[in-house]
Amino acid sequence: MNEQFPLALPVGTNVNGYIINKVIGQGGFGITYLAFDTQTSTAVALKEYLPSSVALRNDAGTVTPYSVSGENDFAQGKSSFLKEAQNLGRFRNEAIVQVRGYFEANGTAYTVMEFAKGDTLSHRIKQLKAEGKTMPEEEILKWFTSAMDGLECVHKEQFLHRDIKPDNIMIDPETGKACLIDFGAARHDAGGKTKSLSVVLTPGFAPIEQYSSDGKGQGTWTDVYALGATVWCAMAGEAPKDAPGRSTEVMYGHPDPIVVDKDKLVAKGYSEALVNTVAGMMTLNSTERLRTMADVRASLATANATEEAGEDLQPNDGISNATVAPRQNTGENAEWHEQLGSANASDLQNVGIETDKQKNNIDVFWNGNSSDDKQDATENPEGKSFQKIIVAIIILLFFVWLMGLHKSSTSSSSYSSSSSYSQPSEPTASELYDKAWNYYYGKNGVNKSYKRAFELFSKAAKKGQRDSMNFLGCMYSDGEYVKKNQKKAVYWYKKAAEAGDPWGQSNLALHYLNGVGTAKNYKQAFYWYKKAADQGNEGAMCNLGYLYEYGYGTSKSMKKAVYWYRKSAEGGEEVGQCNLAWCYENGKGVARNLATAKKWYKKSAAQGNKRAKEALKRLR
């Protein structure tokens, strides 16, 4: 008998052609062995369903429930165990342990998995701590980002891991990337109705909602917390304080230990970008927490870009980020020209930069103050009342002067009635926009000049030209001539959106979706995406589908998601085409149809969509 694992099968036992070599680990719901596959002559991980709270192994090696009353719970748990193995077998992601097969034997069930090479993250953290070292940020980011990829793949299939911790992450010794293991411990309620879910969580890594025995309130944000706590552990060298303990501290008026310890991690040499993102993943209130892996990427990219402006940002699958479709304003039947930016999902994070405002002569023009002591009009567009009075007096004096000049010119014998003085006409908002557009792109015989474009867009926006308002938002968001400033970007996007511009509406929605330059607000994101989509904006249609798919700001509905993905796809939007193809491939919200899936993947791939190209390789 194995003294450390008394319920384990003896070494050398043959289970359906898999010979037990040793026990890798044991949890509340089963035992994982290193085994030898006699058919392929390879090492595999063999997981045995054995919930220790309701079952045991008899002398014959058969797993049986403790009592008759536990038989139903055991049977339900075994059924869930096999169902989970079947579902996980569909995943093909290098960050997820691959399931080779599953079967029943010895009165219980088994899952055969690829044996992940390397050591656990837990082993690496302990090793570094024993050496008095901390894990380098570069090393953390390798497994952190790959773990996000794996979890995003799982979440897209409506699965949760619910037991992310250093013990359940294997680190590839060659690449440094993560492989998530042990999905079963929290996926199914192995103890049935009589067993509390609390036994499956790991203190320090489980969020507060996971302590509830009914399992309510859990979602992708539950795994977000656990992954954040895992990264925190790697930085600190030890597990963070458990969620109930943190809640107690806050309840009694004490600061949250995570907030207090942030500075300590920064002092160790970790970037504020990483530390603040991880703290956002570990927010106690799940509604205020980063909710998805896409949120985490956006937060990390935003913070990194603030520290190192201009760095390329990470992609997020499924979101379109067409920022604007600029056009020369030629009247009511304006002709559309080229697109600023890309509708590719890889550009999502380009909205994620917030920096200090730049003092420049355009701000002087807008506010009438010196560049050293002005108050920026994009933050206080109404200006000071004193400024208004001065401007009114100047305008009044100007008109008095004009009237005097006009009288003098009409009474002079040197001028005929046809040669009286006239003031040059002020350019219209449309004319200002046309000139700005030419300077922005360097078209129609003018050299590209962001400075001149910004000046003219500012004048046109002041006259109420909505396209110019959206352009100003884009220029602040991307740091073109002015420094990147997402609050100012949101101000102008909102002005454009309220004026009815579909691109301003879509851009404003994207900022609400990611909480960039404004508080994250899914309902506002849904509201503005719907406004833009109703005006025919294909990127907004795609993202509206995304919100319906994941239930952000609205009720979750795959049918409605497919509806909007289809409208976006038919309008030529590459991300919408890819998302629609995925729905057909997996039978989500629509009948499964691989031929139709391939058709839409091809259309998306033809526009350069990387995700669609990878899908076509997979479906060959």
C-alpha cells in the first residue's frame, strides 16, 4: 500500500492497457497517475475518478460508494466526469492538457491525458524562494499570456476551470509557456447535492463567490481571480491572503491587503502595469473585477502602453476595432474613402493608452489661455465665464469697426457702388473638414501634416462637424500630433456619438467596453453599439454580436449573436465573418454546417484574418 496515497492503485497495475508507474497527485475528486501506454509506448497521465468523500477502494481494487445513500451522488459525479473528458477532448490548444481518451473500469471512470513535460509552477516558485530570488517579469509573462490563451479557449465553450493555482499549471522547460491541468476537480459537483463546493477551492486562489455552496455568481471572472492570484503568488513568493480574510479586513475599515502590498511588488522591480492589472483581476467584488481574459489583456496592454507609448498591443479575438471610416465631406451624398486603422481583432488594444495632456498652440486657440496656465477645453468645453465676456466685447468692437469702415467706404468718391468693401467669407464646417482630411492623409496635392489636420478638425468640430469630432477622438487615442489621452478621446467620441456619427458611437462603445478613458460600463457599450449598428456600421454589428454571445450589457443569446455576426459578415467585416464561421463550425446559435463555416472562414482569411487562416488549416 502507498502510505502517502492509501487509495491509489499499486504500481504495476494494468488498467485497460495503461500500466501504473507512480502517483502524480491526489485531490478531492480523484487521483492522477503517471502511466505507460502499452499501445503507443508513451507516457500518459491517467486520471481516476475517486471522490474520497463518498467512495473508497475495496480489496479487489474496485471503487465503490461508502453507502447506498451515496450511490446516486457517485453515479452522477462519474457521469459528469466522463462528460467533461468528452468535452475537453475537443479543445486543441497548447495551453490546455490534451485528452486522448476515456473509459470505465474498476467500478469508476478514467481519463487518459497527454503527459505534460516540465515541472509545476508551484515547484518553480518554491525553488526560487529557497534561493532567495523572485521570478523575473519576463518569465511570468510567458506563462501568464499562454494561460490566458488556454482559459479563453475554455471559456468560449462555456466551461470554467475553477481551480487555477500554481499546482495546476505545468511550465514547459523549453518555451516557458503554461499548460493547464486538472480541469476535473471543480468542473463537476462530485459529491452531488450533499457535498459543499467549498471543499474543492484553494484558499488564497479562490474568489469570494466560490465559497458559496450553491455555485451561483460564478463565471469567467472566477477564473480571472484565480489566475491573478497565481501571478501574485509568483511575484510575492507566497499565496495571497484568502478572499474571506480580505473581506473581513475591508469590512472592519482596514485597507485591502492586496492594495497595501502593491507597492511592495513594484519595489521588487515589477512593473506597475503588471501589478495593477493583477490587482484588478483580484478585486473582491466580482462586478468590479476584470471579467474576461480579453479584459485582462486590455488592462495589461493599456498600462504597458502608458509606460511605454507606442508599443504594439496584444490581440483579442472576436472584437472589431474599426475606429473610423474617414471621408471627404462633399455634401449630403458624401463619398466614402479609405479606412483609418483596421477592423482586425488584433487592433483592439490600440484604444488602451492614457497619458498626460500636451500643452500646444491648438489648446491656446481653443481656450484663449497661455500654454503654461490654460485650462484644457476638451475637459472644460464651456470655458470660463470671464473668457466669454472678453470674447463678446472683442466681437462687438470688431463689428463697430466694420460698420465705420463700411460708412467711410460708401461716402468716399474714390469707390464706386460696385467696389465697396466686403469681408472674405468664413469657410464652412464641411470645407474645413475637407481640408483637414487632405492634410491627415496627404491627399489632393498637400503634404501630410497631423498638426495642420488637428487644427482644422478642431475648427470644424467647433462648428458642429461630427466627423471631425470623431477624428479628434482618434487622434487623441492614437497620439497623432497630440499626446495620447484617452479621457480626451472619450470626450470627443461622445460629442460625435451624440451628434449621431456611427463611428463616434462605435468608438465610444469600445471605450466603455474596455473601461479605457472612462469607467467600464457594459450597458453603455451595448447602447452605443446598437445605435451604430442600426446605422449600418459593420464593426458595431460584429461587436454587438460579441456582447450578445457573452451577455455583456444584455441577456446572453447566441441566436441574436449569430444574427448580428451575419449582418456584419454580409457587410464585409472580416471579424464578423470569422465569428459567424466559428458559430457554424461549432453549432452555436445555428445548426452546425462545416461547409458554411469554411465559406465564411475563407472570406475572412482573404482579408488577412489570422484566426480564420488557422481555422481553415484545422478544417482541412
